[in-house]
Amino acid sequence: MRAITEVFSIFLKLGLTSFGGPVAHLGFFQRVFVQERQWLSSATYAELVALCQFLPGPASSQVGFAIGLHRAGMGGALAAWLAFTLPSALIMIALAAGLATLDPADYEGPLRALKAAAVGVVAWAVWGMARHLTPDWQRLLIAALAVATALGLPLLLGLSILGQISALVLGALLAPLLVPRVAVQAGSALSLPFRRRGGLVAAGLFVGLLLGLPLMAWLFPATWLSISDALYRAGALVFGGGHVVLPLLHAETVATDMLDEDSFLAGYGAAQALPGPLFAFGGFVGTAAGGIGIGLLALIAIFLPGMLILLAVLPFWARVRENQHLRRHLAGVNAAVVGILAAALYDPVLTAGISDWRDTLLALAVLAGLASGRIPVWLLVIAAGGIGFLIY
């Protein structure tokens, strides 16, 4: 119990102070758990980060979950996730609940500014991901085809989520033809207290919920089931970091009329100003669509698939980590992720966030601030919201 309490207190501090997104979170974890507390060796930590970057889900939260598992078993894993997520999740849920009680005219300026700021944030995320995930012309081609797929299929068939899924499948299928050999990073095998039988149970739950929730939502129409289904599926399909959840959640909520687009983009913009995982935005989406109780349920639903797939893979990772076929398929999926996020930058972020020169200047200012590397994203977003009071 003492170990679990220790894990909770350390991750709560990180959840209150870890601004800057997944890459920054991993830097915080490296300093605290490798350098200061020495819970993990540098090689083991590098191996863990490599694993989580290859899996769907929020990479930094998965790394934190695994560190908690390493330190104090499943109780420690749950304590790590809860403490790291709680601060930003509570703020997101409170924000959504507050927006529902306010007159839209009272906050029209800041909301418009947050939507414009989201353009700069997502544009910078696309650029950063493209530099790391599409380093050659082959993967750039996969990303370009993913853009066309993500934008084109919804126009033809009217289903936004089909475009995202098809782009991911396309990336995986083209990988053996286009992606060059992927180097295996040096590291040591992970040693965590989770056996293969538990991994198989986690894999079964992951697949069972992915297939069963849509059926349940169809058989028993209810807001809580629809939200659970939508956010679980979004969490299960996110490769490449928190920003990629934007197009998936948009397709599952705004495109299906669960949530209006202005509130969605304003909440997403506000999420950039908070510490902790960007997936806490799921709490905002659920609360805005159905109230605080559904917001809490949505929060669990969006994180759950990433944690289940991590538990499913951990016992087998040492054996499959050097499989070149698997690594090339995952590299193709990651390239497609860049295309999906680029498509989302255009629609809905750009189309909804930019309507006149003021929006354009604000978005460019946020982008320039991020490119400078001197101003944290949370400060830029707060400043943009304040400027919204003045210029609109």
C-alpha cells in the first residue's frame, strides 16, 4: 500500500506540472524515474518508450501506467494513471459543465480565439510529426495518400470515421512495398509483473469491447453507451500521440450530432493550456454531450483501450520487438497518421477556426510562438483567449 501511495503522490505532482504535451511528459518521466529515483535504467526506459510509441493510445500515459505497474503492480498502474490524469480531467469536465450554463454571447470572443489558436497548435503538431514519422519520400507518399483517403471517402460515402480507418489500413498495407528497413533501437528487455495469461485476457477485453460496444449502442440506444462506444473506438485507433485524437473524436461526436463544432474546437483549444495528457479532452466531450457522469465515463472509455493493448503486448514484447515485418507495418501506420492529422488541420480545424484576418493573425502568432521554442503552448493558448476579449 505504501508503494501505491508513493506512486500516486509522485504522479499527482507530475499531473499538476507537466505542461508541453507527450514529448515533454516523457522528458519529465526520464528525469524523475530514471535520473532522480532510479526506478528504471535508461535502457529499460528507452525500451518502454519505444514500445508505447508503436502502440495505439496515449504514449505518455501508457509509459506512466507501465512505470506504476513496475513499481507497485496493478494498483500502482491504476494510481499512476489516475493521479497523472485527474488534474486536467477535472478542469476539462468543469469547463464543459460551465459552458453549458453560460450565454454563448458572453464568451464568443474567447471561444473564437481558442478555435484560431487550435489552428496554430495542430499545424505545429503536423510539422513535428512529419519530421519524425515521414523521413523519406516513401512515407511522405503514404501520408499524402492518407490525406486523400481521409478527406475523400467521407465526401463519397458520408462517414467521417471510415476515412480515418481506411487511411490507417492503407498505411499498413503499403508499408511492405514502400517502407525501408526499420532499425531496432538498443535497449534491454522489459521486466514487469504481468504474465502471458493476463496479456491474453487484456487482448480479449480490448477486442471484445471494440466489437461489442457498437452492437450494444445499436441494440440499446442511450447516450452513455453511444459516448462510451465513440470514445473507446477513438482511443483504440489513435497512433502517433494525443493530437491525432482530434479527427477521430470529431468524426465520432460532431459528425454524428452529439456535440456542436464550436464547443468541440473551443474545448480542444483550451486543453492545450493544461498539464497532463491531452486525452483528458475526452472528459470535456462526454460532459458537453451528456453531463458530468457521462464525462467521467467518457474519460475511462478513451484511455481504456490504450491500457488494455499495452497489458496485452507487454508479456510478449521481448519476443516480437525485432520482427521487421511488424515494425514496417507500424511505420506505415505512423506515416498514415501524419496524413490523417494533416487532413484534420484542413477540416475541421482550418475551416471552422479561420473566418477573417483576425483569426489568421492569431493562428500565425500561435504558430510563430511554438516555432520559436521559447513560449510554452499553455501560455500561448491562455494569451489567445485573453486577446479574444479585445479583438472580437
